[in-house]
Amino acid sequence: MTGPDDTTTGQLLFSTQLRAFQRWIDTENTPGSLHGMFARQILGDGTSIRWHVEPDLDAWLAANVNRLEDAPALAVLGYVATAQPTRLPVFADVLVHGLEGLAGRDPYPGDRVTPLYSAGIVLGLHLAARAVQDRVPRFLSWLQKALNHPMREPNDPWLDLMHQHVLAELTGEPASLPALAGLADHALVAAFYLLASGTGVATDTPEELRAAQQRAMHAFLRTDPAELEVRHAALWLNFAEGVATASADQLVISVPQVSQALRRFPPAMKRWVWDSAELKDPKWWRVDAEREVQAILWIMLRAIFDDVVDEENLPKLGHSAYRADFALPSLGLFIEAKFVRGKSDFKDVEQEVIIDSVGYLKDNERYREIIVFIYDDSCSTEHHDETRRALIDLPGIADVIIVSRPGVLPSADDRKAMGRGGRRAGAGRITAARAGAPGVR
């Protein structure tokens, strides 16, 4: 059993390790340090390290005038362009000339000496190319081909994952990560970096993800950062600080917690904007269809859960293709939104959910449950319980949440009468809605 003293000791050890890693990374926190700039890019400005890696640009350019076509120097400028975009005009021509030269080279020459086997250089070159992509579009194509090249043979799994991170940034397609149970040391925290960045997708079960996180945390607590390269230490610190800043709910995320968050929809709509039509420039945030409800749910979910996926495409079932509104891969959970315009629509929604639940979950090893969220624009509350009871016992349905249009919004008929761009007669009804009159129809 873990007692209060054990918990306090663990917290002190964790805090001590955080400071030790920060101090070690700070040894490369010097102007122009490539390792320091890589660490800053991985950790961002949210860490407690106060960064000093940007060089005095004029002096740095003068000191490196003979190596400005080399990959390391271009990578440094890529980091500077990202951290200080207003300085880009000073060295944009240098980047264009240097990247054009690199794009004409064999990425994997016979001597196998290539800048692509340095994670710090690859990431910096990608940032440099993004900064001037309108002027050197072919470099991003060259880099993408190089990272897909059959000659690419990184000598360490963590470097391979950093390649996958850059490739995902280039293509917009997250990498499918290897099983975390098979990853160790730097590769494991690199995988967690990809997950947090949205450039990697795990196939592990929630239990396997938690086990991998615990294994990484135990390794962090035992590791002497002075024995690591700073670029590796940055990934470890990124992982540990992510754990430190996450809420307790996020660390032990569960399906009921997702339901709890979605049930907060009504109070979350308290400040929804629907001004009186009598105002000079009234603002009206319309909720007229399912897509507006999806947009609100996305804001709510993404503010809490890091791995929420928008519109998850699923394998075809027979002649039908399926796409879930939202997914939480770590929980094997879908969230499906429905929009009810009138009381007669409840029956249709029930049938849609029955069909969707089969299409979403049949032979699906990754996802196992669905939360159904129904927005009732007609405020037909007398039908809510019947629909919920009809759906909650379906296989795979974890919860059914039904909410009514908030009183701040006028009825569908009133919204239609207003038109989409201008005012309408009868502003009094809109004013009443803005005042929060319940069930305005």
C-alpha cells in the first residue's frame, strides 16, 4: 500500500528530476547551439527554461559566411525563422540559395554521410523550407522523397520516429506507430512526442498505453540526465512535463469522464451570442444543423482530451462507407452527434444510430464503444427518455446524451424568418430569446 509519505517522496523525486533535466538542457541553451535549438523546438516556451538560443543574427551570419550552404547552418536559420519570423527577410535569400543547392544533391551518397541522419538538422531544414516554401517549393518535395527513400536506414529507432514526425508534417498524414511495448529508452519518449504532436497514431490498447507511460515514467525517475545527449534529454523532459501539467482526469481518462464533459454542454452554452435585433450590429451565432453542433463538441472535447480525432474514416462494410464524427483512440471510443429538428425525427435518429453502431463497431479491433450525443432543436423533452432507453441497451452504446436548444437561441421558425444575413421584423421575439426565455418557439 502507498501511504502519504510514499506519495510525498515520489513527488519530491519527480520534482528533483525535472530540475536536473532542465539544468542539463540549459548547458546547450546558448546562442546558435543546434542542440539547444532542437531542444527549444521540442519543449516550446511552456517549459521553465528561459531560452537564449537565438544568436545575434548579424554577427552569426558574418561568422558563418563560408558555411551558409551547409545543412547545419541552414538548420539553425530554420529554427531562427520559426522563433523570430520577423527576422526572416534578413536571411531569406540565404535560405533560398542554400536549400536549392541541397535539393540538387543525392540524399544518401555512396559514403553514407548525410545530414538526414541528424534529427536536429532534419527538423531545422524542414522549418527552414516551410519559412520560404513559396520560393523553394521543390525542397519540401525533395525532403519528402528522401524520407521515403529505400536507401534510408537510420541506425536508431528514435531517429526513425523523428523522421516519421517530419514526414507526417509534410504529408499531413500521422504515422502509424509501432507497438509501444517494443520500444525502449529514447524511442519510447519519441513516440509519446509524436502522439502529443498529432503526428503519430498508436495502435495500442488503453491498457497498453498506460503501461508504456508508467514504464517511461519509471525510466525518467532513474535516469541521470548528464549521461544523455541534450537532444535525447529534451524528449524525456517533454514527456515528463506533459505528465506534470496534465490534469488527474487526463492521466486516468475513462469513458464516463468523456460523458461527464459532454453533459456540460447546456451550461457551456450560457454565453452563446444571440444579440437583440435592435442593436446596431447584432451578432447571431446560429446552430441550424449537425455541423454546428459538431463544431461546439470539437471545442469542448479538444480543450480536455489531447487525442481526439475529427471525422475518423472507417473501413467499408459491404457497399457502405462510414465516418464517425469524433474518436478517442486511447479509449477505443467514438462520439456521434445527431441533430433533431422536430419530435418526429427522434424515430429516424434511433434507426440511424442502430445502423451506425453496426457499421462502426463490426470487426473493429480498435474501437469498441460509442457515445451518442443528440441535440434537440425542437425542445421536445418529453421524447428524450424514450429515445435514450431505446438506444442505451444496444451493443457498444456506452452512453446517450440528449440536450435541448438553449433558451438563448430562438426557434427554427424564428431563425428562418430572420434570414441568414439581415434583420427581420418581429425583433421582440429575438430579444426575448436573448434574455434567456426558456423554450421560445
